[in-house]
Amino acid sequence: MPWPATTLTGRTIAFLVAPYGAEQAELTSPWQAVAEAGGTPRLLSTAPGRALAVRHREPGDTFAVDATVAEADPADYDGLVLPGGVASPDHLRLDDRAVAFVHAFCASGRPVAAICHAAWTLIEAEAVRGRTLTSWPSLRTDLLNAGAHWVDEEVHVCRDGPGVLVTSRKPGDLPVFEDAFVTEFSHAASKRR
């Protein structure tokens, strides 16, 4: 454990996934990092019940959804993690309530961490213009067309916006991604009411 167990004490971190298709490692490993740093992770989705993750293209485990994005208030969370996988971000960017939640969260100045294909959701939420991000390489053109600057790095921390944006490319980058977002989430002032 690279952080003291109290690094995120008192902070609630939202994880937003679709009911199907979040890359399991990109959900479970950051979730564990938040918990080990003393934070409280909560799973949000577009539907109640359980979310089915994937291990690349194969079905993975299911995870209990704590709240739907329709009933969630961004003000109740200190940070937002957007796991990747192809299907989950693609579903989220077509859901008006998920897009509105991410847009409001980013506009509020709270820190956001996104990995792999999760940048699609950020694009749809109009949260990337003028920002520097990394992602799965196939999203490069999408990000450039949305007004972002794309870099090929394990992790990139962008402070050129209302809140810190931490992005990473793939599951192999998880250790540096987690270190970066836990550090940034711990330094951000708590914005919850």
C-alpha cells in the first residue's frame, strides 16, 4: 500500500459504470486503492441492481450498484473515477443523465480520473476542450476533434481546467494511475456540502 490508510479519510469517491462492460481490472484495482487509502468508494450506474464487468471481451464478475446516476448528486462526492472498457463508456455517452452527471462533476472543480476508453464519456460531457489527456490510442482522434491535446503517457495529470483531470491508457498503467489520482484526490479540497 503506497499511501497512509488515512489519505482519503472522510472522502467519498464515485465510480461510474454502465450496467455492462466496464473493464474489471479498471474498476476493482482503483476501487481497492481508494479503500486502502481510507476513502469510501461508491458504485454508480445508469440502472439499479448489479453491473457486469468484463475481462477484455469475456464476462467478468458482477458488482452491486450503490445508486443510479439519476438519483446521484455530484455534490455528494469528492472525486470521480471513470473505468474503461469499450462497452461501458460507449453506453454512458448515450445516457443523458450520465453525461449530465459527468459534466456537472467536471464543471464543479472536483477531481476526475479516467482510464482507457473512459475518455469517450468525458468528450460527450464537453469536459476535454483545452485539456491535455491520455487514453487508449484509438481515442486519439476523437479527443483531438473535441479540442483536447492528446499525449501517449502512462498517466497524465492536467490542471488546465476547473478541476484536476487524471488520465491513463490501459490496465498496464493502473499502478501509476492509482498513485496519481489518489495523490490528487487527497490534495483537492473537499467540495461536499
